[in-house]
Amino acid sequence: MKYRTIGTDLATRRDVSVLALGAMLFGSRTDEKTSFALLDRYVEAGGTFIDTSDNYAFWEDGGQGGQSEELLGRWRRSRGIGNEIVIATKLGARPLAPGTTYIDNPEGLSAKVIRESAERSRERLGVDKLDLLYAHIDDPTVPQQETVEGFAALVAEGAVGLLGVSNQATWRVDRARTLAAAAGLPGYEVLQYAHSYLRPRADLPSGLFPDGTLGAVGPDMLGYLRAEPHLTLVAYSPLLTGAYVRPDKLQPDYDHPGTPARFTALQEVARETGATVNQVVLAWLLGGELPVVPLVGASSMAQLEENLAAVDLELTAEQRVRLDGAH
């Protein structure tokens, strides 16, 4: 395993494995025995960065989520896990009532919600301090100053270490960080967005993003990361939920002229390296100029082993140029 540092403050920054493990379906679709086995193997391989959320996985049973955090709490207790493992969680997108969603009825990002939701997450995870806490989605109904101060208060109290943000427009992220800096408060240092080798269209609206996709990394986010090199990007859905090996599973936003050329380049490099297409995608993310931590999900040991092996795959400079130049 390899490691990188997230955060800048000596008091809160952490060294984490370059490959993060997503626990979204642990405790729901992925049963406890399998989940524990995957977590154990990940840690055995040197993995130290696990990701969850307070709303995972509400859609599996029409509830409000919490199953993933609860399972991680049971796993931590049964294995004697301490602060050597960094567990990141999120708040803001938990449905306020069963049968609703984060689109029509989210908990939001008020100071009251931030405090109460963080406390519930600490209880479910069985920790005194949340290592990394994200704002899961944006909340335009609450002044950003209130949200910034709400998160910062938890850091000041020692209830939270690092702060992160996900699924928000780059300008909103920058505005929140500017407000925090002006007030001398901790701001977002870890950004979690969908990011992979294939590039999605950004103009297709969805329930959460009526003006087009804001949850996936685009040129504005990449430029922002280049300008702010101390920030870290955690790339969720890097393997497009299996679409690299099952192209029929590709979402409509990948149906554009640029996709076939990048697919072809990817397959060529996979043949040259003897690695799988998925491993080449992860190696491309891991070895780039920008600090990227791929966040992988796994429902079987074979999937996890494939992902772990990608950490040691080194692409040549020529292969990277060819992959980057495919259009």
C-alpha cells in the first residue's frame, strides 16, 4: 500500500492509504459477514481510509439510512479498531422521513442539523471524534456563513477533525472556503466528487442538478485543484459501477463522441500492461499530477483484490500521454 497526507493543519491532518474503501452498501445489500471480511482484508492490505455517510443506504429499504455507519461501528468494536483507521462520513443528504429522498426532503446544512447529525454519526460509528466530515450536498436555503460556522464549531470542540465537501458547484466551494478563511475558521480541505477516466457530459439535468451535472469533476474543478494544490480530491465511482467491463451499463451522460476513443486507448494500455481495464483506470487516477484518492466499492473479495493490485501498477509516461490525448 502507499499513503498520502490529507489536510494541512498539524493538529488534524492525517496520513491515509491512496485507495479508499467505500462502505455505502455494507450492512444493507452487502451482508454483515461479507462486509466484515472485505473490511478485514482491506486493513490487512494496509488500507486505512474508509468512506460512509449518515444516509447510506436509505434507498435499500425506504428508510433514512444509517445502516453503513452502524455496521462500521460494530466492526470497529469487534476488531478493536482505533484511530489508526480514518473513517470519513457525510451529512446533509439524509431524508427527514422514511419514503422521502435527499432531493425532496433532505436534512440540509443548518447549524442545528450539522451538530445533531454529527452526534448521531459519532454514536453509530462508536467514536469520540469524526476523522473527516463532509457536507454531502449543497443547501442553498441556509446562509453559507451559518454552515461554515456550524462545521467549524465541531472542529473547535474536538468532535471533528478534517472538513470536506461533495456535490457542490466549484464557486460555492470556493465561497465557503473564502468565508472560513476570512473568519479564521477551518474550511473544506477534501473534495469528494465523481471522477473517472471516461468523461461525462455536464449538460444533462437531474433532480439534484437542474442546470447540469455538478457532482462530477469538470474543467472548473480540475483548474481549482491545480490552483489549490493543498486540497485533495476523493474520486467516487471511479470504475463507473462496473461499466468498464460492461459498457452496456454506461449511463446516458457518457454517450458522446469522445467515449469510444478513450475506451480504445484504455483497452490498448490494458493489453500492454497485462492489467485489467479497471486497474488501468485506477492507476491513471493514482499517478496523475493532481492529488486524487480513488474511492472504490467492492461487494466481493475478487473485486477488492483487483482494486488493491492497482496500487502497484505504474503507467509509463508514454501510456499516460496516450490516455490523456484520446478524444
